[in-house]
Amino acid sequence: MTVPLAIDVPDGFDWRHWVERWDRMQDLYVPGRQERMELMVRTIRATQQSVGRVLDLGCGAGSLTVALLEAFPQARVFGIDFDPTMILLAKERLARFGNLLSRKEPSPSFLPALAKKLREHADN
């Protein structure tokens, strides 16, 4: 079941500004962020004979999703996130790749599935 976005976007909303702001913040607070994404891409290359579909769990604003789509242009890369604001930003950022984002449950048939930063959302 797909959950509709509960955010009304005002006309003229500058999503690029907010994606860039989010990325700058993440670069400050997540040491080695870019290196982690590069490691994930290298790990997929090293462990998968072919890459048809990849699931980015907790895709946020879509930074890893973009890296995966650029690294594996033949693959379908899907992002899922619970936060409708993040999905909104990611949808705008990833519009050139098609509709790959959702707030619904993923299919169990995804390999590989990646989550670069979900620890802060987990209960202790």
C-alpha cells in the first residue's frame, strides 16, 4: 500500500537549495560520507555478477540513490524512506531517472539492499 505524501509544496519551492543544504549538513556531521557511498558501490561490484535492481533503504534526499544509478545505469535503483520531506526532496533530485521512490513496503526480491545511515532511527 502506498502512503500519499502529506506535504503541500508551495509554488516556486526551491528544492535544489534544500537538497544542497541537506548534503552540506550531512558532509559536516557524517565523517567519510562520500567514501562510504563509494565503498558501497565497490562492494556491489565485487559481490554481484550482475546488478538488476537495488533497494536503498532510508534513502533520505537520494544521495546514495544517485551514486548507485550513475554507477549501475543498467539497474533499477529504488529508494524508500518513511519521511515524506526526504521523499519529496529525493523525488525532485532523481526526476531525471524516473519514479523510483516510495513510502511503501519493498518487495522481498531485492538484492542488494543498502542502508547507509539508519542507525539513528533504530530503538535502543
